[in-house]
Amino acid sequence: EYIKKYKKYIISILILLLVTIISAIITNYLSVKKNEDISKLFNKANILIKQEKKKEALKIYEEIVLKKNKFYSPISLNAIIENNLIPEKSIDEMFDELIKIRGLAKEEKNLIRLKKGIYLSGQNNENELLNSLSPLINENSIWKILAAKTLRDFYLIRGEKNKSLQYDKILEKSE
């Protein structure tokens, strides 16, 4: 009698449960498939680099960065930098694309900001460098010390001892 009374509810719950399980399986399958496709693209770009087909490899690496994959997008940008490829978008814009990746932990995003800062320090772009690294110092990121060292060294190389001293003070406090 209890089952007859709640038959519609029980059937509805079972159908909902079945739809949820099927949706989860499909979502997982599509995610795995997407990662496999990006992996194949990344491997293809690496092969093209070895064959000295840098323009073709660059297009693939850029495509992967724009896909905002947690794993392959950052290593694709690293490959662009390591192989001295010159993308259509600027490197710092590509770093910004990586920072926008959903699902990255805060400190993973901060690591990308640090890498961007290190890259920018070689470009001698003080404002962009400060925009990239100051948040790491101000919010006590685990990357704070490396960010402070990068800024200190940037100013020392430029001969701006007074500016470098403020980062020495930060480093002394962190010890």
C-alpha cells in the first residue's frame, strides 16, 4: 500500500537518478575525449618543432593555449617561449588567457602570474611587471619570495638600488 501511494514519486526519483548517472558518464567521456584530442594536438606540435616547421607548430600551440586546458595550455605557452616562437597575440596576453582558466587553484594562477612576471622582467616592462607580481607580494602568496626576488633583481640590473631595497626589506621579513 505504501508503494502504491508513492509510486509516482519513486518512479520520478529513479528516473532522475538514472538521468543524472547517464549525464555524469557522458560528461566524463566528453572531457576525456577533449583531453585526448588536445594531447594529440600538443604531440603534433612537438613533432613539427623537431621537423623545424615552427610556424605550423606555433599555430597549434596558440590554439591549445586558447582552449584553456589546465594541463596543456600552460605547457604550450612554455613551448612557445622556449622555442622562441613569435605568436600573433603577445606573450603577456597569452599568460592572461592562462590566468582565466576555470578550475585552477588560486596558487596555480599565482604561479602563472609569477612566470609572466619573470618573462616580463626580461622585456624591461616595469609597469606590466609590477602589475603581475605586486598582487603575489601583497596577498602573501606562496610565491611571494620569488616575486620579491624577481623585482629586486629587476631593479638591481637596471641600477635602481633604492627601488631594489624595498624588496630586500620584504625578503628580510619573510625569512
